[in-house]
Amino acid sequence: MSKQVQVVYHSGYGHTERQAKAIAEGIDAEDGVGATLVPVDELADTEAPAWAMLDSADAIVMGGPTYMGSVSAALKQFMEASSARWMEQRWAGKLAAGFTTSGSQNGDKQNTLLQILTFAAQHGMLWINLNQLPGNNSSSGSVEDPNRLGASLGAMAQANIDEGPDVAPPAADLETARRFGTHIAACVKRWH
Ligand SMILES: Cc1cc2nc3c(=O)[nH]c(=O)nc-3n(C[C@H](O)[C@H](O)[C@H](O)COP(=O)(O)O)c2cc1C
């Protein structure tokens, strides 16, 4: 049976959804591992079947937009709703990873990833880093480089605030997300 990765995400306007879908594509590209996209709305009811899918997943990848320098309220609601699982440490030993999209180049995205990482640590989960060298950081670099935003903790994307999710985030950030997904899938196979 293939290994299962649940990609839990919030997206107010569709930009982070594109990033989440690219991560799922990358996961699905690895043989023997499958991704399921889980919009946080599906987890609003703590009795919803999507929670049981998280319990049985081999890894949970979590992400959302950076709003006011932190995770969005909808993603935070999911985090707090998971507290019954935390009490039992039901997700301990499960793999975890994080991602976020913001409007600004920096936009305080690091704080969002740190919040998701801290959340995973509270649950006793094992964190998967981005595992990509920074791009766009030398005279021969370009904004088209994968990991152009130079993240390490997880996947970052930037979407111009006057562009819709049909064109933003740009291809480089979606490629970063795809590669991250494939790395997550490889980690799942190695760990399990
Ligand atoms: C309430 C709100 C707060 C925001 N705060 C930030 C911020 O702190 N830093 C930033 O760079 N962009 C910020 N943005 C811009 C969003 O991060 C950006 O538009 C992102 O692409 C939205 O992703 P989404 O379409 O998945 O919701 C904010 C947007 C909103 C609506």
C-alpha cells in the first residue's frame, strides 16, 4: 500500500493553494507515495472524517498565507482544534513539514514557518526541512531560480498583491514547492 501524505492548507485568495498543489504534485511524482489536499475548512468540525485521515497519515504537511506576520486565523484554528490529539501525543513520530506564501519578498514569512515548526514540535512530530540551496543570491543568480527566496525551514512563495493566483506565485516558487514535495515523499519512504 502506498504511503500517505496529507497536505493541510488554508488559502484566502488562491495563491497558497497553488503552492499546496505544487507540493502535492511533487509528492505524487515519487513512486509509492500519494498526496491528499485537505483545505482547512474540511477540519472545522473536529468529528469530520478528515481528522482520521491525518491520524493515519505517514506525514502531515501544513501551510497557509502569511497574514499580519503570522499564520492565518484559519490555519491557527486548525492548530488549536488539534489539541485533543496533542494531549494523547497521537501524532508523535509522524513526519511534518511547512510552507507559506506572502505578498512581500520577505513579508515576515519566516515567522509563519517557525509557528508551524513549533506546532509540529509540540505534537512530537519530526520536521522535514526544505533541503534546497538558496537561489538568486549571486551575480549569476536570477529570480527564476528555485528557492529564489532563500528559505531553509520549509517552502516559501511570494505572490504579487495585484496579481491573481493564475499568475502568482511565479514558476520558480511553484518549482521550489514541487521539489519540496518530492523531497518529503523521499523522506517518508526512508523513514517508514
Ligand atoms: C489580512 C492580510 C494580512 C496580510 N499580511 C501580510 C504580511 O504580514 N506579509 C506579507 O508579505 N503579506 C501579507 N499579506 C498578503 C498575503 O500574504 C498574500 O496576498 C498572499 O498571496 C495571500 O495568499 P492566499 O491567496 O493564499 O490567501 C496579507 C494579506 C491579508 C489579506
